[in-house]
Amino acid sequence: MKTKIASLLLASAFSLAAFQAEAADKVTLQLKWVTQAQFAGYYVAKDKGFYEEEGLDVEIKPGGPDIAPAQVIAGGGADVIVDWMPSALATREKGVALVNIAQPFKSSGMMLTCLKESGVTGPENFKGKTLGVWFFGNEYPFLSWMAHLKIPTDGGPDGVTVLKQGFNVDPLLQKQAACISTMTYNEYGQVLDAGIKPEDLVTFKYEDQGVATLEDGLYVLEDKLADPAFKEKMVKFVRASMKGWKYAETNPDEAAGIVLENDTTGAQTEAHQKFMMGEVAKLTAGSNGALDEADYKRTVASLLAGGSDPVISKEPEGAWTHAVTDEALK
């Protein structure tokens, strides 16, 4: 009899688990880059059960050098993506109607890191130099900055030569470029790890130069957002994600550990992920998840100020909404 009751209870438990799994709303998140602490909030939300508490079954898809999040979502491979606003707005203008529904990152981590020995002490010294720049949509902030400085990007003594930089710091280490693109939380640390001392470097944070643009926002397709069921799913997703981000900010070492557990490539190290999480926390600290309209306007103004070759050609309409965060952050 006891065995029969135990079997029935076990069967009931399995049925309940199956029902809950079936009942959970599936959400696919496409990251902008590989599994690392830049995306810790999402991994923490999944690991800590924050998504599950909202009735969500979230799949987190890592990015990589050959993955463009906007293309993935346009092709139906994701419900929501992490992207930088310059790339998202340029994509929207080209016909893929991305909408920013939340902005976990308040500040930009992008900067140009230069060897002091190159003679660069200020932006006025960029002329005639070779500068490393990421592409695949990451070039937009740089091109906008050069347009502000009225420095051509096609070489020559009065312009800069743009070196298409891989996602590493080799051009600086090998002295192929005077300066390279770095993130405060990633490549800058790689430069230091390579043995170059901070005093031998000159850095230019995009924030300090007044040309910072919004990074790592959450974007969905506009037509999907018109569906009330989808919008409700995104409300739950953003609420749980921001819970994950705030947990990561206050528990950076634990968050770094969770990221490492999810890195199937084995490429990440504990020391670097702890460094990254500490730096990323500085960028997310000022945000509750809702987009600050002033930051949006600053980003748009920077992108429009591209002279004869602006990143976007006109003021975007409908490119962001508070409809999701207004509900999620109640």
C-alpha cells in the first residue's frame, strides 16, 4: 500500500512538473556577445529562479563575431535581443523595426586606449594615426565621434586610418595601431594582463568626450509588441532580468561564478570575470531598467551629427517605449 501511495505521489509530482514546464512561457534572449559578465544579470536571473518565479522558461543564446542580434530577431530566432542603440537605430532605419523596451546599462563602457609612446595625449593628436575600430555595428559610436571632431576616417595626414580591429587587443600589443577600441570591463583589462602598465596608456572614455551612446539595451520587434500576450511576457522578463542585475551588482563575485558555470566554451577565467563584473556593475548601477529619455536624446543627437555621413539620417519615431518598464517596475 505504501509503495502504491509513494508511486502515486511520485507520478503526481512528475505530472505537476510537466504541467509547469508546459505552462511556462518560452522566451529566447539573443546576447550581443559571448557568455561573460557583461550579461551577468540574465544568467543570475535564470540561475536564481527569478525567471521561473515569473512563469518563464528563458533560453539565453550567446553571441559571437559572426552573430548579428538584429538579424537573429528579424529571422525569428529570438524574442528579445541585447544590442547597442546606435546599431539598433541604424537597423530600424533600414527597415527592421526594433524597439527599446528596457535599458539596464545607464553608462557607456566604451573607450579608445592608446599607447603613450605613440604621442597621443588628446583627440587633436589622432590625425595621421592608425586607430583600431570594431565593426559589425560597433563602429557607429566611433564614426560619430570622428564626425564631431571633423576628422576624416579615410587616412591621410589630416585624417585617421581605420584598422578593422578583431575582438582582441593584438593591434596595440603589436603596435599596428596607436589606439584601439576597448571596453572598460573587458579589453582594457586584457591590455593590462598583457603586461602594459596603466601609466604607459592614455585612455579616452566616450562618456568623458561627450559622445557616449547607449549600450546593452533590450530590444524587440515593434509588431510583436502590439500583441498584449507578448507584451505581458516581456513585462515579466524585464522584471526578472532587473532583479538579476541588481543581485549581480551587490554580489559581484557570486555573479561572476554563475557566468563561469554557463560558459560552455571554457574560454573565460575567474579573475577576468570578477574584474569584468566589478566594472559592469558601475555601468548598470544608475539604472532601474527604464530608459532615460535624456540619454536617448543625447544618443540620437550624437548619431545625427555625422556631417555628410551620419549613422542615421533622421530623428527616429517609435524607437523606444516605457510601456514594458512602467508595468515591470511597479
